[in-house]
Amino acid sequence: MTQRLKVLASVYACEPDKGSEPGVGWNWVKQIARFHEVWAITRGNNRDPIERGLAKQPIPNVRWVYFDLPRWTRFWKKGRHGVHLYYYLWQIGVYFLGKRLHREVGFDLVHHIAFGNYWLPSFLSFLPAPFVWGPLGGGESAPRAFYETFSFRGRAYERLRNIARWVGERDPFVRFGARRAKVALAKAKETVERLRLLGASRVELYSESGIAEGDFIALDILPLRDANLFRVVSIGHLLHLKGFHLGLMAFARFLKIFPTSEYWLIGDGPERQNLERIAWRYGIASKVRFLGNLPRQHVLEKLRECDVLVHPSLHDSGGWVCLEAMSSALPVICLDLGGPALQVTEETGFKVPAISPEQVVKDLAEAMRRLAQDAPLRMRMGKAGRERVKEYFDWDQKGEWLREVYEQVATCKCIQ
């Protein structure tokens, strides 16, 4: 019988019906609460979406604790700017809040969930209770050979990120948390090694992402589309690190063989103008549609109108859209990096090595060609993708896995 634990969870980002970090926070708390009592500390600005979500589907066994720094400390935080400094200070405040709660409740286990960044500390690791850290990413980096393909903004971002990560790995609070963790959960293989170097004794490689049963049923298998119009799609924030510029260059090469094809890009961001310039430069602007940001339900509907997902991200520890595409019976073309490399297999798509920009463009175009020419292959990969999601990425199954991890931590048993 499962031992019912009192769990303190740190979920800076937490919102229902979202992907990325907010979806991680919400879904992991939801799964923990299936078996245990949870005190979930999150930001005050998450209160409204959380309460709307709870009104639709209550989650028993969760006590939501909302915490923010004083308003006067937030003057530098505008959107994504200043978020890491704010988050660092927020974690310090959460420690004192958690310390008070621990005196009142007596937690059996403390779990830091989000943000899931291995080079930023969780001060909850100082509480006198078993500490679980993750799922964590951040160990992924764009290979240096690809810097030449980035805009000035992209190159500056990568260099500043490398500096921040170097500093973070030398933060004594980060190192303490790694050594203190009974289990550190890494969401990509690149982060596993970084955590071990920081002193984590047990590191589990496990994807942060999942698909709810309702979404899986809704994304049912559709009839094979008309091959006379082959359509590829990419979804995400239009950032340099997503590698959409490589997808466009590969599509230009592919289009010479399959001129009756289209490329849809769903999302928006600072790289949009640069991507539009690339489309014009390669003479494919009439075949590329920038659809902008869409509500999640509309994004899922657009997936149904496409044949293949192209996700050439250069460092992405999550890759939720890959699971959504696989649930929609779409093959996935991605790079053999980060979270997508953990999700996609040879049976469900193509994982392209990231050695050089020229090689990636060539291999992406070749993968598009093979899928465009071979409809039965698309069908087999699509079917295998749905089976893989159902077997390994169903949220309830992930909850069962986490329950076992908790039991082993609580009883000081080794994780297999």
C-alpha cells in the first residue's frame, strides 16, 4: 500500500492547459496529489488561472500557497527581462516560507519542480526533509558550429547563457542542492552529466512532458492526407535556439523536388522578421505561412491539417509539441539533442545529428523527402508515435512512476 506523504512542492511556474514550465508545474502537482497531500508554493500571478482550472476540475489533496516578493522589489522585472534575478530572490523568500510551514506540518518530502534549471538553486534543499530536485534541464547547448547561423541577438544570448551557466555551476547553493538531493531528475541526457559533476549521487533521466488522456483521445488518427499537397509544420516561440531558420533552409532544398508543398510556422517571437527574410532570400516566401500565436486548441487543430512536424531545436529540454504531434499520428523530424531526442525514436520519426549547419540542412531535407515520397512510412511512424506516447508519456503513468520514486526516497531505497 502506498504510504501517504506530506509533500512540499515548489512550482514557480504553474498553470493549467499550458505547455512548457507552467504545464510542468500544474501536471506534476496534479499527479503527486493522486497519492499524497501536497502544499504547492507558487507565484501570486498564477492564482487566477489555477482557480479557473480548479473550478472546471478540482484537485483534492492540494493546498495552494501563493507567494511573491514585495512590489518594490519587482521594478526591474519586465516580461522575461530580469526573470532569473527575480526567481533567485523568490527562492530565498520561499525558503523562509517553507521553513515556517515545515514547523507547522512536518513534511515527509520536499520537491522542487519548477523552474527546472540545474544551474539555479532551490533553497528548499536546506529544509530537514528528503529533497527531490527536478525535472531539470539546462545542460543542453547549441553546438558552436551553429553560432554562425544565428542573428546578432541569438549569438549574444548564447554567450550570455554560457556565462550564466558557468557562474551557476560554481554557486555553492547549487552545489549544495545537488549533493543534498536524494534524487535529481534530468529531462535530457546532456543535463545528466552536469548534475553528476555537481555532486548529485542519483540522477534519473526522465522526460518532463506528458499528454493527458483527454488530449490523447481528442488527437485521434485521421485519414492520410492528399499527398498532392505535402505540408510540414513547426510550432514554438520564434527564437534562434528553436532552429526554425534551419528548417526553412531545408524546406527550400526540399521544395525543388516537391514544389506542391507548404511550410507552416505557428508562434511568434523576436526572430520572426529574420525568418521572413530567410524565406524571401531563398525564394520560398509564397510557400511559407507565418500563422502567429494561436490558442492551444487551435494549434492542435492545425496539426490535423499537416503531414509532418519539423522541430529542429538546438537546445530544448522539453519538446511538448513533439508529443502532441505524435499523438496526432504525425512523424517528427528533430535534432538528436535535448528532450526531443528522448521522445522520438527511429520508429516514430527522424533524429538528425547536429554536426554542422550544412549537414543538418541536408539531412532535414532528406528526411522531408523520404516522408513525402513514402506515404506508408508516414502511416507507420504516425501509428508508432501514438503507441509510444500512450505507453511512456501518459500523465497518469508518469504519476505512477513518481509515486514509486517517492516511496523509494521515503524508505531510503535505491532507485533502479
